[in-house]
Amino acid sequence: MPQEPKKRHSRQRQGKRRASIHLQVTQSILCPNCKAHINPHTICKMCGYYRGKQVLQVKRKTGK
């Protein structure tokens, strides 16, 4: 059988432990081709370019 804790940890101690576990805002960069905000190291969803080369053919919606 595994050992069980002898005493309960306080809320303060629990809070100190969990203080470093938090969400971080993801960084975004500007696409050098179309100037849209994208995540680093990903293909731009607006123009389909990655590192200066066109990787995807993006279909554009034609407005009326």
C-alpha cells in the first residue's frame, strides 16, 4: 500500500505551490507578406506564406 500524508497541507502552502501554474499569453508576430498577426513558426492563414515562400493556395471570398 502506498503511504498516505500524515497531515493536511494548508491553503497557503497549496497556493504557493500553484502560484507558478498559470496561463501565458501566446506571442504573435506580423506576417512579412500581408502584415496579419500570426503565431510564430506557422503558415499565415490569410495569405498562405511561410518564411517568404508560398506554401498554401488560399481561396479569397469575393465580396458583392
